[in-house]
Amino acid sequence: MLYKKSGLPEESDIVMCTVTKIQYSSVFVNIDDYNKSGMIHISEIAAGRIRNIRDYVKEGKKVVCKVLRVHEDKGHVDLSLRRVTDSQRRNKVNSIKLEQKAESIIEYVAKQNKIDTKKLYTEISKQLLKEYEYVHHAFEDVVAGHFDLKKLGLDKKITDQLTELILQRFKPKIVDISGVLKLSTYDGNGLQIIQNALGEAEKNDDISIRYLGGGKYKVMAKAKEYKEAEQKLKKAVEDAITYIQKNNGYGEFKRK
């Protein structure tokens, strides 16, 4: 990857690393974003007793780690493999994949215009990385209509080509939120009342409902912005609860 950060990571940062050397009680890695060395002690590889460290890591393998300590005087970093959650690992891997996609777009445009890829990437990234953590974050804003590449001051032909490819390859970012809705009624026609209440919720756009059991339902809302998703979810839940209360029932909602 062309993407690189200067300096050293901060404590608690989640970083992608490449295993370079394995010893009896420690693993040495290269922190890809910074091109700096780091070390994972055997106690930070996995929970419990480890008989063979090579059952968990291999030279050349990519691993997602959490920064424990940074020794600025030595330029060395202590890392943990076991303290990374599944969601943190997925998010980091996904970010790397999206950044590679962004770089592939720049590489394609550079070749089309017979420009050195690294030179074009540097020209674009040095401006974007002042405001964004990754280049692909800026590209996502292009898709959402929040950023115009014309601000970079590039040649119009290159700007148009980049924009066209970004709109083709990056999908609009979707916010997905949910919560648990509990509905109950002692009415003789209770099942129909609950179904009608859920129907009121589903009349709202971008709302989906899944039965969890025990009178509980997972209500999900999707939107391009978090605030919009919250509003949709709130409206759907209010419609369901209002309906069931009017029919002598009870409704309760908890955001997840």
C-alpha cells in the first residue's frame, strides 16, 4: 500500500501488522501504516496457556493488533493480539480493503494519463489526509456529495476521471441502527393487534422488523446519515406503540 503515516501510533490504536520474526516468548512485527517495528509478548497473543506460539502466528501473516505502550525514545511499540475485539478486527480489515480500492482508482487514472502513480497519490493524499484519516473517507464523501475533488486543484481531466471511477466503485455509506420493541396485550384479538402495530411501524421507509421471541421484535432503520436513521427509527417505534396503546396494549422500546 502507498498509504503511510508519520511518527508512531498512540496507545489503544488498532493497527495492521505483518509478522516478521517469531521467538520462543515473543513475536516481532512491522506496523504497516507507520513502517515501524513492534513486539507482541507471548502473554498478549491469546488468553490462557500457549504451548506453541506458532499455532497462532506465522512469518508473513497479517495480524490486527492493539497498541499497549509506545517507547518514543527507542521508536519501539508494545502490542497485543488478544485484546483486539472481533468488531475492531473487522473494521480495521475493512478500512484497509477500502483504502486499497481508493489507491487502485488513483493508480488506474495515473496509468491512463501516463503519470507516476506515487506522484499522483502524494499530490492527492497530502491534501486529503489533512482532514481525513484515510483517502477512502474523502472518496466516500464524494459519493455522498459532501466533497468535490475540484478543491484539490488537479487537472480537470484527472479530476473528472477520478470522480467518475469513485462514483462507480464506492457505494453510498449506509447507517444501520436498531433496538428491541416489546409489545403485549391481553385483548382476545391480541395477535392481530400486535401485527397491526408492527404494520404501522413498517409503513415508514427503510424499516425492517424481525421477531426475537417472547413478544420482542428487533426494529432496524437504515439511512445515509445517523441523525436521519435515528429519526426514522423513532417515528416507526412511536407509530407501533401509539397503535397498541390505543387498543389497550403495552409497548416498550430499548435502543441497542
